[in-house]
Amino acid sequence: MNAFLYLLTVLIWGTTWIAIKFQLGAVPAPVSIAYRFWLAAAVLLIVLNLLRKPLWPPRAAWRYLLAQGLALFCCNFLCFYYASQWVPSGLVAVVFSTAPILNALNGRLFLGRAIKSQVVAGALLGLSGIALLFLPQMQGHWNDSGMLAGLALALLGTLCFSTGNLLSSRMQALGLTPWMTNSWAMLIGASILTCGSLVLGMPFTFEPTPRYVGSLLYLAIPGSVIAFTAYLLLVGRIGPDRAAYSTVLFPIVALTVSTVFEGYHWSAAAFGGLALVLAGNLLAFMPGLRWPLNKPALE
């Protein structure tokens, strides 16, 4: 089940980056994100009702839901949607790959969780591969203020994502399922985005094109309902640091899609980076290594 949830998350989220790119246009980014999570939350609540699952979270969970809605389903996506205006979608996914390190550090700082050296070593190896994928694309762009602003926003969005991970882990420890918590946190995030857009005078327009509607449906249902639930279930099963390591594989899928839609060019460094990412992923998930020291001799 862990492998299934992991692969499902990688395949869906690895392709959502280009769908976010397709959302950029006549509709303001906060309005598009609000549409996405109003729709996703409605689908989740219908599913919960059909399955006759509990709909109302306990009072103790509301502070976590409010924080998760703000961090994970509002600020996180604002950062990534705006970052995608300046940075190719595959490179935004590359920055998102820092999530395992942020999850491990935040888990240590705020939850007192030990940082497993094997997970950190795997993440660092993977991030070295990410650097090989990333640096060639920055050649000639280090003085590009738009590119640098996009990268900063992507990093801030990843920090918000990490915060949402820890909040979900905390609520699952209280016995709440991601099906329920995602529904309400998405509603909260969509409400904040809607109110903020109204205050700022943003038009609630809609782009009735196959490109916009198709990407919105893909982001709302597979990208939000299915992938977020699968990912946060994985957080509860194996912990936020190891679950977040799936984000290190996103750039492989995202860059492959970017090759088709955005003309990304693979280089020798990029293929070397891909090899390091796969090696780091294997290291992070293989069973703990134990050396047979002081093992008694066989008789």
C-alpha cells in the first residue's frame, strides 16, 4: 500500500505543474486556486457523505484545520502559481524537491522527532542530483529578477507545504483521516482566497476553453482530491520526512512533461542528476542498514 500511495502521488503531482501553467491567463491566480479548492472540497464532502463517514471534526481540530487551510491550500499555491509565471514548470518542481529536508528539520524543531540519518543522506544525494538538473537552466539567468523572484516564491511555497504536512501528521495522530481534514482545510483555503480576491477587487471571470477547464478539473480532482489524500495518508503511515521524499521524484516526471510542452532540453548533467535522484530515493527507502558486528561464529 505504501508503494502504491507513493507512486500514485508521484505520477499525479509530477504532471500537475504543467496544468498550473495552463491555468495562467485571463483568470487571476487566486481566483483559479479558489475555483480549484471549492470544487475539490465539494467532491470530497460528497464522497464522505456517500460512504457515510463522519463529516464534522472535533473542536480541538479546528485550530489545526485553519492553519493547514492557510498554509497548504492558500499560501502554498499562491506561491507556486505566481512562481510559474517566471520559471519553467519543471524547475518549479525542482525547488519543491527540498521538501524532505524542510520536513525533517521542521519535525525536529516543532515535534521533537529524531532526524534519521539514512533519510537525510538519501535526500541530500537526491538534491545533489536536483542541482545537476537545475544549474544548467540558470545559466544566463542569474541577473533575471523575474526568474530569481520565481525561485524565491517556489522556496516559500515549499516551506508552506512542509508546514501543512506537519499539521496533517498532528491531526492524524488525533485519529482524524485526511479525507475529513482535507475537505475542511480546502474549504478554509478557498474561503480565504475568495475573500482576499474580493477585497483586492479581482474579477471572478472564467475562461471557457478546453485548456483552462481541462486543467482546472485535473488539478481539482486527480491533483487535489486523489493525490493530496494519497500523500497525506502516506504521511500518516511512514512519517512526513520519508513521505516528502516523493517530491524528489516529481522533477523527473515534470521535466519529462516540460520536454514535450515547454521545450526542455536534456543534457549530460541532467541525465547524471536523474541517476543521483534515483539513487537517493533508493537509499531513503531501503531498510535500515545494520552491520553484523560482533556476530557469533557459526558452529
